[in-house]
Amino acid sequence: MTKPSAPRRHLPTSPFKAPVAPVAKHFALGDRVSHDQFGLGTIVGVEDGVAMLVDFGARQARIVSPYTRMDKL
């Protein structure tokens, strides 16, 4: 069995660009959001950057960070 690889580091002398770090998304209570799977919703609970509870009308879902499939409206 092989060990999991460590994250690759960028050398300053490399001719290739360093990978861009994803921008952290910030949400607050009451924000309207759009989720790829669940649709439109309203944030009803926030857990300090770990997760949030979103009301999508028919159901509520706990969305865990990173929020890659959700955008603020």
C-alpha cells in the first residue's frame, strides 16, 4: 500500500503559476442562496464556518463547508 501524497508545494523558481487558493464564501443569517441540488433557500442557522442550516421551502438541509455548490444571491 502506498502513502497518501502530501500537497505539492510551489517553488519560486518554477516556470508554472502557483495554484490559486479558493476564495472563502461568507454567509449570514437571512441571506438568500441558490444551491445546485436543492434550489433557492434562506439561511436560518450558521455554525462558525463549519456548516449552515438552509431552509429550501420543502425541507431544511445542513450544508457543510466548503460551500462549492452554493452561491449568495
